[in-house]
Amino acid sequence: MEQIKVTLYPCGNLSGRNLVPILDGVLGLFEETAAEGQDVHDVLGADVEGFCAALAGARSHRDRWREQLNGNVARKLRRAGG
């Protein structure tokens, strides 16, 4: 769970509110896995980062900021050129 939290942290907003439902879902998955007698590693697989990326939609703050910066630069270049 600690590796999942560390991997998902960059995908959250500054308050972490958007991560609470994701982590709640992961906890539910772990509970179901334990109730069925399965090992959590069988459910997650070896690629925990890939699992987390799929949970979070694979977009981090860095991705959103990059898109915003690129959009701002493109707008300013269009204004300067036309």
C-alpha cells in the first residue's frame, strides 16, 4: 500500500481530495482479495507503477502543468505572429 501511495501522490491535487476515492477503491480491492484468500501480488502483478497509472488516469500534475504551459506559449506565439 505504501508503494501505491507514493506512486499515486504526484497524480493528486495539492489537497489530495481526488486521491481519497482512488485509495478507497484500492483498499476495497485489497479487502476483497483477502476475503477470497488471494495474495495481493496476484491481483496487482509485478508492475505496481502501471497499476497506479491506470487507476489515476496516467496524468500527473506535471502533465497538466506542461499542457497549460504549452497552451499559454502557443497563444502568445499566435498573438505575436498574427
